[in-house]
Amino acid sequence: MITYRTPVLEEWVDYNGHLRDAFYLLIFSYATDAFMAAVGIDPARDQRSLFTLECHLNYLHEVKLGAEIQVCTHIVASDHKRVHLYHSLHVPGSDQPVAASEQMLLHVDLAGPRAAAFDTTVLDKLATFSSHQAALPATAFIGRIINLPQR
């Protein structure tokens, strides 16, 4: 599922013309917003949203000013109030990601704010997307931990 497309903007790059590290996360954040809309979560309408509990970001290749990029989103898992997402950032036409982000998101009632169960419409859409994505291959960038190897 392609959730976000954009060119790399001038204000997003450093002195080398490379996408700054913070803007990778901004791009993935916009993709999460689009994912919320796709599954029927609209904070302006129903006062519910997804909050990020944890995020792992892997920088795999440089991206330069003006490059066209797109985010592909895969539902790794979900339950009644959480969703585990994998976003990969690509140059269109390439299967190799230039960055990857694994995220654990919590559904929140903004009136609290407090954790809230997904409504049945959202649960149904999550199940539908998950079933369509079931055959996707596993990625090396899910479930990783940061550590130094023992010598």
C-alpha cells in the first residue's frame, strides 16, 4: 500500500544535498496519517487518533534533493487497540528501500486522552488490509534491537 509520495524538498536537505535524518521520520509520519485515513481514523471527525509508542528507523541509502520518493506501508500485526506497522521508503521503480521504519501505534480517544478499542469499521479495514498483505515477504528490518555484538 503506497501511503505517501513527495519529492525531496530543498528545506529537507543538508549542505551535501542529502535528506536530513529528521525528515525521514517526518515523511513516515505523513505516511502514518495517510494510513489512518485509509483505515477510517479521522481525528477531526471522531476525536480518535493513533499515537506512536515506539519507532525504529533504519537509514539504508542516501536520498538527494529533488528525488521522487514514496512510502509503502505494511501492517505487521494488530489487536483491538494497537497496530504494528512497517513503512519502507523507496525511489519509485525500485524494490530496495532507502529507509525503513517499524512502528507500534496505540489507538487513543483524544477526549481522555486514553487508550481506546478500534471500532468495528476500523477493525474490518485492518483485517482486510492484513489479509491482502499476508503474502508479502518478511523484511530484515522488523523486530530488530539496537545493541553492540558481544565479542
